[in-house]
Amino acid sequence: MPPDSTYILENIADTAGLPDSIRILYQQAMQSVAHEASHSVVKPYSNQGYDKPGSGNIVFIIATVLCFFVLMKYLRFRFLTKKISRIFEEKRSVYHDILSEFNPYYKSLETDSQDRFIRRTIFFMEAKEFQYVGIEEEEKIPLLISAAAIQLTFGLKHYMLNYFKTIYVMKENYRYGLSAVPFEGHVNDNGIYLSWNNFIREYSDYSDGENVGLHEMAHALVYVNFTVQDGMDNSFRSKFYEFSPIARPIFARMQAGETNILNKYAATNYEEFWAVCVEAFFERPFPFREQMPDLYFSLCRLLNQDPTTKSKILDPTVLRS
């Protein structure tokens, strides 16, 4: 696979943070306001007949702004939810046919899981802007690219990769920066970049362990969780503590020349090792599980899913926590 460019922290297993949700944002805002209010004192001017506007007014303004911000996020969420429900009812059959044809993971799901998959895919697709470079827009392009993100995050509660607002779709391999080697895709702080010809070709061959869509979404997932922390999933972040002690020794041995089921590109750096693991996890799960069971099952726990099972999801309560 051609190289890609990311800005992901090397020590991605060594950070921690809070989950991203409107409820927790509201609680934090109110706690902050309560704290400020409990420490506020209004002192009068000397020799004046009125009180000086003090921190009490500032607290009120802060509370109002924060409440307005939370309310706007909530209303936008409700609007999108209604819109997604409408699109789901209108397009479910069409989207089902497209996904069944091009996405083997979706095709293997049970009916109820397929419905949840489509809803998540629509939500993701509606929240992103797709820009096309040298290629005409088609209905299946944003659908299938969004589905790649949902496939990766299907076992996680937070799946929107919130930080990334724009996905750039090129027709084929492209040049980026000073690299002499053409790219199939990459991720940076401007967005997610994918070459469509490679994307659709690698989903068509769903057994070789190469999938640029899953590869770049894997980079995007760790980016939002460990670099910008916008759209992070607390379960995913915490379970990286379990994944890295298993993964890093294997990565080190690959850098020393050891070969295994993973593409040799995994030895490039730890970020690429992670993304290549994701490709093999979904495209070659049975031989991966047989040859490297510890690494395979650590990925299962990390992503809360097992591609070798019909239901896929390991712990449904994670999705509701």
C-alpha cells in the first residue's frame, strides 16, 4: 500500500480523557457555573450609592452562553435525528442494495443490525461534506465511504469522528506534499482523503488484507481520540491500554524483520501498524485469529466486536452507556 500521512501521537496508549456527550458537557458547564457562583462576592464602590457590577453578572452571562450553546447542540441533534429517520424510510431499500453489493461486512449482518448500520451510515454521511476532485459525484460514493467508518466503529458508542468535517474523494492515486510515491489516502487536520478507484477495488477483493477505506478510518479514529479529542470514545481510549502492550512487541519484531499475517507495511511505524491490523482484522479475521490470537482478541475488545461472529457486537451495553 502506498504511504499515507498522519499526525497521530506516537504514545497513543498513554492518554486519557472524558467522553464526548451533550449530557456531560451540560453537567460540566453547570458545575463550573455553580463553583464560580459560590466564590463570587459583590463589593460596593467606596463613597458610591450603588453596587459595582461584579462577578455575579459575569456568572449569569457565562451560564446563559453555555446553556444557549448546549441548547443549540441539542436542537441540531434533534433536527438531524428526524432527518435521518426520514431518509432511512425513503432510502433504506436503495441503500440496502448498494451496501449488500459492495460491503461484505454489512451483508453478513443480521437484519436488525443492518438497520442500525444504515441509520448510523446516514447520520455520518449527513454530518460530513464530501468534496470530489477529478471525479463525478455518485450516490454510492459517500454512502460506501461512510459505511467504512461505521464498520470500524460499529461496536463503539461514539462513531461520528466529529473533528473531521470534510472528506476529500480523488479518482485515483494522487500526489501529496514532497512524497515521490503516490498516495491511496491519508489523514491530516484538514480532513480525510481517499482515492475512489482504490477504495472500491479493495472492497471488491475482501480477502487480501488491504482496504484503504478501513485503513484511513483507523487513522481518523485514533486522531479524534488521542490528538484532538473531538468525538472521542471513552471505551476505545481506555482499552488501548490493553491493546498496546500486546501490539508493540509484535510491531518491534516486525521492524526487526519478522513476517506474519500482517502486511509488511505495518513495520513502517506504530500508526501504520495499527491501521494494517484493522485491515487484517476485518478482511482476514479467521487466519488472523488462528495465527495471532492474542493480538486478534485484543482488537476485539478494543473495537467491541468480532467479525467472525454473526452478531458482531460483543457487549451491547457499551453502546448505551
